[in-house]
Amino acid sequence: MARFYVTTPIYYVNDVPHLGHAYTTVVADTLARWHRLRGDDVRMLTGTDEHGQKIEEAAQAKGMDPRAFVDAASEVFERTFAKQPNDLLTEPDDFIRTTSPRHVAVVQDLWRRCAAAGWIYEGEYEGLYCVGCEAYYTEKELEAAPPGSTEGPSCPIHKKPVSKVREPSYFFKLSAFQDRLLAFYDKFPGFISPDSRRNEVISFVKGGLQDLSVSRTSFKWGIPVPDQAAGSKHQHVMYVWFDALANYLSALGDPAKPDASPTLGGAPLAKYWPADLHLVGKDILRFHTIYWPAFLMAAGFTDEQLPKKVFVHGWLTINGQKMSKSLRNAVEPRKLSQTFGADVVRFYLLREVALGQDGDFSHAQLVARYNAELADNLGNLLNRTLGLCTKLRSGATTLAADPGRGPLEEKLEEAARIALAGAAAGFEEVAPHRAIDSLWALARAANKYVDESAPWAEAKKGEAGAARVDAILATALEVLRWLSVLIWPVMPTVSDKLRAQLGLAALAAPSGHEGADQTVLSFVRTWDASKLSLGTPIFPKIDAERQEQIFAALGVAKAEPEAAPAKGAGAKGKEPKKKEVAEPAAEITFEEFTRLDLRVGKVVSAERVPKSDKLLKLQVDLGEPAPRQIIAGLGKSFAPEAMVGQLVTVVANLKPAKLMGLESRGMVLAASGESEADLVLVQPLRERALGARVK
């Protein structure tokens, strides 16, 4: 049995749970559920970060003791993400608090080990500090104040002026770990994902590391530095990141209890260490990929005992705007869950955003995906299949696939196996959006199969067509059974409802998965029709009126109406200037046209080609085993992050070519405008399976 330990960041309690927290936690829970389906021994951790200057200041502003403040704030996060049941169906195995005794004991042990090895020394620090980040910055990392401003430079993340801090401090010899960190990144290239973040970290480390201030004396709300002299003029508390990062270890045991201890720096380590996956946002990239491994190295950990992977995701905007406190009332996770259902919120977050890229949460897009992909695709497949079973074979006790099985069934079964492989690869590669792509391609294929096999037409043949009807219905039911298993990590209660209508038991609770890999699926040839139950549709369509009611209840502003024509315009107004139409190209024959292999694809990653303002390096999923690299001249019209997730039309049989030294295996089609900065992608109006032929 394999072991899988996944963590979220611990969430800072000076705020309330918001959509960004929900996104990371849902991703972690989905991956944990996938590994439980595989029969792995899984541990998922989340929790709260409760120390630091901004917590002390927030408590003071409310006239509260810091302990009472963090107790109340942490309880909200625990109720939202950990306590059962909760509004997002997340099931972490542990919830760690940095104020808990077990955490304090491990952090102080980590400090002692680093100090005993000579990696911590005492001095005085003077530097520029952002309270919001709990981090020091150099001048070159900050944003300069606007001309004429009396304020100093600002934090690049919080956009607020930093403070100049001077105080006694303990320092960690981070500079001494530069070469070892670079060697570690080279030895374990998968430690940082995606590659763009890995390159960013390596570039930063190669630029030179400075020793890190790891204690403060200007405030008291933190873990005391151990072994300080009694009565000393300056009493130090630990830098919040030395404290916070150790949560991934402290949740696994207490040094005071050897049988449960991580045994820092030695063997045996705790059962689940090292962590298999740390999920973090890009704002805390350096802390997890530079400071954290360096602290562990200093404490005596070998390279093999360091975390295996840090996966860095982007930020969410809300309806195209930066997330802010003023907008969070409209996107508070609990309200969304209560309105749409937890499964729908989970599906949308995982489906809409390519993990590793920035993404946008749009209420309108959520409804659009709900209707198109849940109601019209998966929901339609379930409803029509069960409806046909009732209508066409209501007297049958069994539905057998084998007697009437033919090429269409073989084709669909192959599509199911491809979907299973694609889903497995997506989940294993920390790309849940790609896993969902594979599963929904299977649902589309099954709907197409029902259309092409036309069981209603076979039923008109009487007994001569009965075996064929049974084969069609049994095959469609079997695909639904596969989907009921494979969607469980993403939508667990929908999985249960779907299985109930199929007459199947709900999947076992996580503790019951030990030793049973439920993702190894084979086709069942016979179904007991008496156990089928055509219940209430799982995904009733949301029409325009219902959408308006939902948006009003959530406080979502309506989109701005299109601008009306200026007064005096219209029939008597000046007509807009028509663009000059290009001369048509030379005529070709139909046979010549058919030589073009045009396919529907989806952009899964995008980045600018160095030294080019025009070219983008795209990875495009065409339903093939691996995405294709295409170098496209779209850089003046589209930012790379805007391309991710876009459906595109690709010339798939274009001879490979090299542009700027990079191989391009295809061409993305776009309609020209007035300039290279005015291109429009040629896209299907409705979603189609990736790799579908454009005719």
C-alpha cells in the first residue's frame, strides 16, 4: 500500500475563509480522495497560522487578548474546512493550530537542532518589513512610491508602504545553503511545479541568498526562542515563518512522545514523512521552496527526507476583478455551497482553473458550465439512459451486453479506458482540470453512443431487436458506473446519488479503502434492471429567471448593459466604417481541403517566448496521450494567462517547424483584425471533445 501525505497552507486567521482558501483545500481534498480510491494510505492536513505581528495588532484593534482572538478565528476555519459535515465536503485527517502545544514543542526542537549545528547566530537587524507578508524585502523587490508621494516604497503584494525595522535578532545562515539548495533542485527536478515557478526559484537562489532574520523583539505574540537567558533585556519570539512551516511536521507527532515523534533530523521519521505534496499559492513560493528545505537541511535532514513536491498555484480573481474584502460577501464559500451545492462548487473550481495558472471565478461562467457540462452532459446521460430502460425494457429483469455487442460498444469501451488513463494521469500529475476533461469527454462519447446506437429504433424490431436494446442500455449503464467511481474525488455526493439511481451502494468511506484499488475498472456485462431507479434529476437546468434570482440572493451585480447608440445616431447617423475585405485566395478543390486536419484543442499552459513580443509557447491538449507544443503568433493580442483553458482550432497535420529555436507542431487559427494586437481565436460555439475533427 502506497502512502500519500498532502497539505494545504495553514491559513492566517486575521481574515475569514474566502474563495482562495476554499480552492486550495478542495484541490487537496480531491487529490486525497483519488489516492484513497487507489487504496493508498492517505493523510491530508490543513490548519491555521496564528502567530505574528499582524495577529497581535488585529487583536489589539478589537480590544481582545490574542489567544481569545485566534481561538475564535481558528474555529471558523475549522468549521468551514475540517469539521464534519462542512459546506465543501472536505475531509482532512488533521487540523493543526500553531498555538497548540504539540506544534510549539516541535518548532522549539527544530530551532535547537539548527542552533546546535551552528546555523543560528545573534545580531541586529535593520531592514524593510511588510507586516501583511510577515516578510523582509530588499529595495529592489519593492515598488517605488509614485512621483511626488511622501510615502516610501510599497510591498509588491499588499501594495502598502513597508516599515523600516531595527531591532536585535537571531539570524539563520541561509547564505550557506545556496549551493546545496541548487544541487537539491537539480537532483529532484520535480520538487517545484510548475516549471515556470521552478525556474523563478532557481534564478532567485543563483542571484545570491542573504542570511535570514528569524526572531523579533518588537512584539510578543509568537513562540518564544528556546533557552534564552532569564531576565535578558531582549526576549525573542520566532519569526513567524520559522514557526509556521514546521506545522507539516508538528501535525505528525510530539518530540515528548517518542512513539509518535517525527524524530527531527534522525530515523525513524514519522509514518507519513516526508510530505508527498505541499499545495501553496504563488505568494508563499519562496518560503516553501527556499526557507523550508534550508531549515530542514540545517536540522540534519537528508535530501531524501525533504518534502517531495511543492506545487504552486496562481491567484483567483472574481468576475474579472482582484479579490478584495468588499467582494468576498458575494463569493463566500458557504453561500456558494448553499446555493449551488458543494459538489457543483468543487467541480467548477477544479474545472475552470488550470492548476498552476491564475484563474477567474465568474458566477455567470459557473452557471454556464453547470448547464452545459452537468445538466446537459452528465445529467442528460443519466436521465435519458434510465428513462430508456424504463420505457424500452420495463419488463426485463436483466440487461445483458454481450449478445448484441458490436463495433459501437467496442468503440465506447475503448473511450472509457482512455478516459480512465487520462483521469489517472491528471490526478497523479496534480492537474485535476485535465482529469475532469477526460471524464467529461467520456460522458460526451456516451451521449453520442446513445444517439448513434438508437435503441428506440431497435426496440421497434420487437424480439429481433431485444438483444440489441439490452446491449445498448447495459453499455450506457456501465459507462455511468465508471463515471460514478471516477467523479467521486471531485463530486462525492453526486457520485452517491448517481450510484443510488443505478442501484449501486455508495463508495466506501475513506477508512474502508485500504487494500482495494477502486480505480481498476472492467466492464460488467449484465445489469439487474429491477434495481434501477429513475429519481429526481441531479442537475435541474438553471434558466434565465432562476439565474437572476440566484444572483440577486448572492448580491452579484448584473453585467453592464451594452451602450446605447449616441443621440442622433441610427438611420440618420453615420455608418461605421467597413473594413476593407481582402481578396479571396486562389480556389482549391474539395480533395485539397480534406488534406487539412483541423482539430478542437484546449490550451493547458502558455508562456511568452523569450526575446519575442509576438510569440507564445502553448501546450495544447488534442485528446492525444500528451499535449502538443505550438508556437503561436498571438502574443500581441493575448496575455499567456488569458490563453490557458481556451478552446482553439488547430491545424494538426502541419509539418513541424522551428521558431526561435522551439519546435512547433501545429497552428492555432485566429481571425485577423486591424493589427497583430487585434486577433480573435477561431473557437467552437459549443464544447466539443478534445481532438474532435473540424469539417
